[in-house]
Amino acid sequence: MEAAELGPGLVERLEQLATCPLCGGPFEDPVLLDVKKTWRRFDVPMPKPSNSEEELPEDYPVVKNMLHRLTADVTLDPGTAHRRLLVSADRRGVCLAPPGTPAPPDGPSRFDQLPAVLGTQGFGAGRHCWEVETAEEEAGSCRDPSAEDVGGMESRYAVGVAGESVPHKGRIPLCPAEAVWALEGRGGRLWALTAPEPTPLDSAGPAPRRIRVDLDCERGRVAFYDGRSLDLLFAFQAPGPLGQRVFPLLCTCDPRTPLRLVPGEG
């Protein structure tokens, strides 16, 4: 059938049906669309792929879900614990030993001034998370008046990581320059152990009972989250990879503040 026999209206209609409304060109067989031409026609810049995790906000749901899946199975190394600290039989809890508890012998790996214990597992690569539960009682609660404080750190605890280069003898400054990245709890508040002075962390309520530690060795990042809401509390950011193995670090010198490694919730 000739085009003239179809009538001018029908021919025009067929031409419209055979023309792509986006790019203005004729449809091919099979029908293909030039995506780049389509983007240019609407003057929309082509999206750029990104592999950066930093573009995702810390409260992004995907980030929170990922944190739940990265939990490492962490235990404590009793051989590193200060002599006044008592590590639980399952190696997941630590507290100040009650008065009269026999002190273990000293050793090269044992802290002699810092009331601390390290995790058994050290991490030199990858990303790892674990949670610490504090059992600090509210202000005004009774305490054993005969309990002595260690190192003058009354009613304090610290949670974080320490590099393998950290000495176990003598006084140890707790700050990133000394390969210690940690938060300190005191007076019902949290402080980031930064230098030259600790940084108080603003909070509408009391310090969380669970603190999640998120270690990213390659990115040189140690972040702390509320263990229940997974809201970001504070993040230390090194200029590059940490460059050494780091170990979970727990410090406590008050009988009201035992610390315990617990399974992540969620």
C-alpha cells in the first residue's frame, strides 16, 4: 500500500509513533535509547559513581545496619590486667578487685599504674566492632568506703583501643598521640580523651550504658556509638591507616563501675 493511500493524517500519526519523544530520532530495531543523549536533552548532569563511605551520614539506616553485622568476638587478656583488677572467668568482664583479694604476680605485659586490661585479639587490618556495657550506679549510690582507688582516678572508666606500642609500665597519657583512642566516663558524662585537653561530649541525658567501638584500621578511624540507638558519640580520625595492631582497652578503678563485653544488639 502506498503512503498516499493512507491519507495525510494517518501518515503523520505513524511518523509520530516511530519517533522517540526523548531524543527526537527514529526508533531502531530493536528499540534502543541513547541514555547520554537523553540526559543532555534534559540538561541533567550524569551521576558520578562514588566509593566513599564518608558521604553517608553516621545516622544513615544502612550504616546502622552494617554496624550490627560487624561485631567481633572479643575477650580480655588477664595477663595484661593491673594487679588490682579482677577479670571474670569468661574473660569478658573486669572490675576493681574487692579488698583482701590476693593480687596476682607482676609480669612484663601487666599494667603497673594504669588500671587497665587489653583484649586478647589485636587488629591490624579490616573493620571491627564490639560493645562494652558499663554498670555505673547513679550519683548518691552507696559504695564501699574501704575500697581504694587506683592511680587517683576515682569514679572513672575508659573504653577504647590501644596500639601495641603503648608501654605497660609507668604513667601513660591517654590520647591519640600515644596510640590510645578512648572515651572516658566520669560524673555521669562522657569525655573524648583528646589532647591537650579532654573533649566533653554533649548529651541530653546520662551517658549510655552500652558503648559500641567501631575500628576501621585502613581509614585510621575509631568511632564510638550509643550501643542501643547507634547514634554517633565521637570519632577519632587519623591522617592515614593506624600503622600498627590495636587492642580493645578497658579501664576502671571504681567498684561501682565494672565493665563487660556484651553481644551487639539488633
